[in-house]
Amino acid sequence: MLLVVAVALTPGGFLLLLAYVATRTVRERWRMARARAELEGEASVSFRAVLATVELKELVRQARSTL
């Protein structure tokens, strides 16, 4: 409930929430990609490859579900 009030009252609150969700999602995807690369014996994972898996539609859906 407090998050809903903060998003509603803060100018640009939804964009701040979307940025938070995006950061959290990218960090989780980065962790999963690194673990998968380690299991498969690959040297490294590029940040570009991780960002390519993130979709704006998914981020908006996660931000709305947070509220």
C-alpha cells in the first residue's frame, strides 16, 4: 500500500518503479546467465546478450504487479 502511495504522489514515480524493476530483472538475468555459462564451461557472458533477453512489456507487467 505504501508503494502505491509513493508511486502516485511522487512525480515520475512510475518511471522510478520501472527503473527499479528493470535493474532487479537485469541483475537476476545476469546472475542466471553467469551460472548457466559456468555450468556449460563457457568463458563469459556479454552484458549485451543479457540485455537482449529483457523486454519492456515484461518490465511494465512486473511493475504493475508490484503495485
